[in-house]
Amino acid sequence: MDLYAIRRRNAWPSVADLEAAAERSTAEGNKDGSGVRWIRTYVVVEENGELGSVCIYQGESPEAIRAHADASGMPADEITRVADTVIVRPDPTPVEA
């Protein structure tokens, strides 16, 4: 499986909506044969105040990533294969919502 970055813009109006989407995504990704594995997500505040995200997934293909997003009821505005990983520092302590 390759590593992908997925950009989801203006996807959720509230944290509760984001949490519900995360539950659906987890359930879909845990199904046998899903072709994806969720690694991590960075939640961002969009210019209009809604929440978006940058997600890192392992996937069999961009099509498998998009099928997962569709089944989870989430957008996948951009799906980009990751060419390399450069870690300068580990992630800091998670941000409190």
C-alpha cells in the first residue's frame, strides 16, 4: 500500500460533526478488504470558521481512498501520493480541542 495525504476542505461545521465522521471512517476502514488504513489526521480551522483536515492514510490506490471517503460520507478534495517522509521533530503534544 502507498501513503496518501487527503485534504478535506470545509468538511464539518462543528467538532461533533467531525467526531461522527471519524467514527464512520473508522468503521469503514476496519472492514475486511477496505483497502485503506487511517494513520493520522490534522484538523484545521478553515477561513470560514468550519473545520477541515489533512489526513494521512495508507491505501491500495487513490480509488480505494475515494471509495472509503464516499462510504464514510466525507469529502476527499485532494488525494496526493506521498513520495517521502522527512521528520525533523516528532509531533508535539496533541492540541486540545
